[in-house]
Amino acid sequence: MKLEQILTGAGLVSPLPGALGDADIQGLAYDSRKITSGHLFFAFAGAKADGARFANAAIAKGAVAVVSDRPDPGGIGGPWLQVAHGRRALAIAARNFYSRPDERLALTGVTGTNGKTTSTSLIDAMLRSSGKTTALIGTIEYQLAGRVLPAVNTTPESLDLFAMFHDLEQAGGTHVTLEASSHALDLGRIYAMQFHTAAFTNFTRDHLDYHHTMDAYFAAKQLLFRPQSAPPPRFAVVNADDEGGRRLELAPETDVIWYGIDKPPPARRDRWLRAVDIQSSFGGLRFDVQDGERRFTIESALVGNINVYNILLACGAGLSLGLREYEIQKGLRVLTRIPGRFERVEEGQPFMVVVDYAHTDDALRNVIAAARGMKPKRVITLFGCGGDRDRTKRPLMGMAAAELSDFVVLTSDNPRSEDPLAIMNDAMVGLQRFETPHLAEPDREKAIRTAIQKAEPGDVVILAGKGHETYQILKDGPIPFDDREVARRALNSFGYPKRRGPNGK
């Protein structure tokens, strides 16, 4: 494809010089290590490195030109093309290069503070159960037409997304479901993409180390529903019980499907999916979805009230995509677990051990409430707070754990460059506002062992924070660590599964 075609609409500050517009471009890259002859290199500042530092290396490897949102610094061995916004230019160029696959695929984006991974997994399960070839892009991994790829970011860079869309089309795929993180929305990683359906889970405190204010955080979420660079989504699926959902500005041309349990939609004429007759147990959920005059039954192995909301969101998205009731029901039955989301660790013990990704005060409240909904004898909660992240949520997490649990174990969770004890002290401020029995143990493996050792028949032990992660990030870098495996080892050391004697007793 010609350079001029690729950069159409990309916000060039000056016209392309000479005959450069006729240059054939073989590929795009924002990582100089991936440059080969005929590529176009996009140089913008990233979280860890400034791409402009590698411009000469890209040219030396055969890049046709460098595209950047900064003026030509001089001394570059090839053409330097300035654009108004680097990441937006990359998104538009990638969309042009791959011939706008988002116009042919049905894209569903899910945003919100909590529940994105579960909701997107449920939607994808429904689509696959109906025979669709799909892509699922999110925090745990990327799934592309049956292939599994490692997840670098919750939402990849726009170039990587468009490349995956292209590959999905080549494999005969039709539907993409992705987690739209606030970082990705703010940075322009999904800039210029056309979404068929945009969905909203909830809005609570998180990521203030990046956004600084709740208003800025919300404004990033808003971009999925009123994009700056593409038509608004055909459908919006929004939580009517969440104040953040009710605050959203929705385009008049967007069809809205509200979902929830308690509050009717703000506009009574809008569609409302309501969960009724909810039955929650250790074995899962059963409830009816009331959709206007019709009603259908949902059964899922997922547990807890928060998953009622995630399932309702997925039902709304499925209906917006034309799925029938039985296809929705089948997809929900097929998906029995989601890694690190209220994931059970079963070794034959007479109490429940679950691992969950909850790492905000609201998520912690939700996961403890899910456990409470199963009427356990006691809830034992283990949690920690991440280092080099928003410090203000630490005492709030301590309060959430202490207020709702019967026993709390405070430990470390990815302390990064901070002192684990200092982080724990911040959380302890909130924890000590209640008289809940607790202990502090900075060694996470010892803490998990202690939490499990405290459990009695009928209890629920929640290991919160890390979820699907298989590492612990310390000052000197990551080390292997998986809460599920650590819990399994602890259970085995306590004699689970119970060993049988020679006579089977």
C-alpha cells in the first residue's frame, strides 16, 4: 500500500515531501526491533521508553520514514513526518493498512472498573457456542480463532488490534470481544474503531495513579460511548443499578439495553433486562431474565451477586448481536470457570478456597458479598495492596475487608519498589477501624498457608488480589508466584485430599 493512502486522515502537520507519498509500505511498527525493509516506523513516548530514541536504528533497518508527534530533531537518516497525535495517527494508519476490518467484524467493547474479564469471557462463550469464529482480547490472554496468545496489555496498541482483526478475518472470523481499559481509551489504543456494541459494568475508584481524578477516569470510560473518531456504537448495554452507568452520555442513534436488579432505566421506553428469582449457592447461580414481556431462565456455574450483573451484561450484548435465547443459555452453561475470578481451589477440603483478582475496595466488597451470599459459616479474607499505585485506596481496602469478613489476613501483593511493610501499614489504618480479628504477614506464601489453616468446615477463604497472575513483582523484579498453586500446596500439606488407608478408610 502507498504511504499516502496509509496516512490519509492521520493528521500530518505538513504535506508529504516530493514523491514520498508513492512509496510502497510493507508493514507498520512502533517497536524498532520489529522493523524490516519497507516498514513505516511510529515513534512516540511509551511507558518505559521513548520511541524517538530508536528512529535512526529503524531507518538503518530499512524503515521508509519515521512518524512522530514531535518536530524533526535533526540528524535522522531518513524522512521525519510530524503528526498532531502519535497514537491516533498509528490507529488511523493501521486501520487504513488493514483495509478497515472493524467495518466488517462485529466489535463488542466492555469497559468499567470491575467485571470486564468475566463479562467478555461470557460474551465470547455465547458467540462460540452459536458457531461463530471469534477473538477475545483482555487481561488474561488473547484468543484468536482458537489460538491463544499471551496478553501484554489488557487492551493492546491499535496496530496490534488491527493486525488481530485482519488475522481473524483471514480465518473466517466474524466477532471480536475486547476489554476496553481506561488507559487504552485515554491513550487512543482503540481510536477510530467502529464498535457494534459498547457495554458498561460499573464505576468505582481505581487507577488514580494514572488518571489523578475520578472525573478524568470517568471521561476515559465515556469515550467508548461517544468516541471522538468514529460513529457511536449501534448498541449500548449499561448497568442501570450503577450511578456511573446512569451518568453516561449516550448518543441518540445508539440503541440502549439497560440491565440490573433494582432500578428501572432512566428512560422508561428503553429496553430493560432484569434478573428475578435469583438463587445463589456454592454450586452456582440460577435466575430468570425478564426482557419486557418475555422471560427466560439462566443457569451458570459462576457464583455471587456480582456475577448476576456480569451475566446480565453478557445477555444484553448477546441479544444486541442477534443471538437467540438458547444460544445465550448454552454459552453460559459451557463456561464453568474464569481464571482468577472467584476461581475455586478444590482438594477435597470441607471449606471453600477461592482466588480472585479483586484489588480495589469495591471489588473486595463484591467478592466478599459473593461469599456471604452462599451462607458460609465464616469468611476469611486475605488481601494486599499493590506498590507504586494509588495509595489512597489502601485504607479503603482495609476497611472493606474488615467490615465484611470474620477474619482478615493482611499481606503483600506486588509491592514493586515500595517497602511491603509500609504498604501494609497504609492498609492497616482502615483495617483497624473495625474490631475484626486479623493478622499481618508480609510473606504471601506464609499468609496463604495461615489463612487456610484458620479455616473450619463450612468457611470460605478468599485469596484476593492476584487472581490469574503467575508472578509476584518485587523490588528486584518479578518472581514466579501463583495463589492457586500455593493454596493447593498448603491444602496438600494439611492432608487434603484426605489420604485413605489400605482398606479404603
